[in-house]
Amino acid sequence: MTAIEQTEAARPRGTRLPRRARRNQLLGAAQEVFVAQGYHSAAMDDIAERAGVSKPVLYQHFPGKLDLYLALLDQHCESLLQSVRTALASTTDNSLRVRATMDAYFAYVEDDGGAFRLVFESDLTNEPSVRERVDRVTFGCAEAICEVIAEDTGLSKAESMLLASGLGGLAQVVARSWLHSDRSVPRDQAVQLLTSLAWRGIAGFPLHGSEHHGEHH
């Protein structure tokens, strides 16, 4: 059952949806249309029809197609950032942190709604407001990873940020590649493979304050 169908099923017959519920319904419809058609091919008519509302109702909530797209981007960029932060905070064991972070990206791309396509595979990246949001979530995730690396290794902020950007980029690109290969490797196995690759690299940096340069985290 889609988000729209769930919303309609929960609404007593003959009642008007509260504004927030209607907004969420419209966002759900827009997401389905944007994911299926891309931004440029999608039309407000398609979104209104998918939501089962008139175009005037749609325009009451969102002045235009770009407003809808940006609202979805804000929502799903924040979702990824929170998932990465939650993964990093889930344990103090750094090998498990790496695995949890890799898995957060895999879970994000595997979500049935396909929201990751709006963030990482958008056909609107030349639009400055879209590019700014994608750059912001990429930087935010890297910054969250960077904080852990800097704290645990004693590397400078700049050095830690480079490593963090590498880990985040690796996770995002490989997770998408895995999905596009029709999940040819089971998710747990794919996450473990990627974790092993990433951990072999990051574990080579000594813990801050350790006496031996090669000591693992």
C-alpha cells in the first residue's frame, strides 16, 4: 500500500484532510511521479491526479513543481543525515560503526519509495537550489563521520574530512551500484564486503593517544 492509499484508508469517508495530512499526501504523490518520470517529464497534472485532488488544491499547498521537489529533497536529505548520525552513535566500537554507517546508506537506497533517486540521481542538478541541498547533505554526512575520525585518531579536521568524504562517497556509490545490479549480492553480504574494504583502510590510522602507530581502533 502506498503512502497515498494509507492516507486515504485512514480518513473517515466524507471528511476533509487536515492541512498537514494533505501536504504529506501531496508529497507522497509527487515523490511517486518524480521517481517514475524524473523532474522534467513530471507535470503538476500528473501529481494532482495521482493524489486524487484538483490542481487548485495542489497549488494551495505548493506554488509550483520546483517547490514540491525541494520540499521532498529537504525531507529525504534530512532522513539520510539522521540515519548516518544514528549509525555513528549506535556503538563505540569503530568497526561496528563503519558497518552501521555503510548499512545506513544501503537501507536508504533500498527504501521502496526510491527517494534516493531524487537526491543522488536527479535530473535537476543544474538547478542551484537542488545542487545546494545535495551538497549540503553530502557535506553533513561527511562532517558527522569526520567528527568521529578526528576524535578517535587525532588527525586534523582537514585530514579527517577528506577521509570522511571518502567513506561517505564510497558508501553512497556502492550502495547505488548494488541496487542497480538487482541486489545480485544479498544486502548483509554486500554491507560486510564494503565494511571490510573500508575498515582495512581506516583501521590503519592509530587511535588518538595510542603508543603504537599501527594500533587498530
